Amino acid sequence: MIRKNEMFNFILLVFKCFFIILFFGIIIPKFIDFILKTFINRYLIYNNSVLVFHVINKNEIILYKYIYIVKSFLYL
């Protein structure tokens, strides 16, 4: 029979893992997205900065896909 202490440690471990997935999968990407949007909206886009803007835009798309994958994993 499983002891209460082992069961408590298992439940605590599951909550820690869930918190880590939640933190790295949703909170940090949303924070990075906020920083990218603030950076893009704060500075003016000059004629020479189209390439840099597209690189940031591609990173934003990758970030959205990462958030989508983690959310779909958590909703299973």
C-alpha cells in the first residue's frame, strides 16, 4: 500500500511540473510578446528597417505558434 507521504510527494511533484509547464509555456511567451509589441509600437519604422521589422515579425509568429502548441497540450 502506498504511504501517505509518498502520495503527498507525488501530488506535489505533479503540481510543480504543471507550474513549470504553465510558466514556460504561457507566462514567459506572453511577456516576450508584450515586449516585442511595445518595442515595435514605440519606435518608428524607417525605410532601412524593413528587414529588421520582418525578423521581429517572424519571431512573433513563432512565439504565437509556441503558445498555441502549449495551450493545446494543456487542454488535452
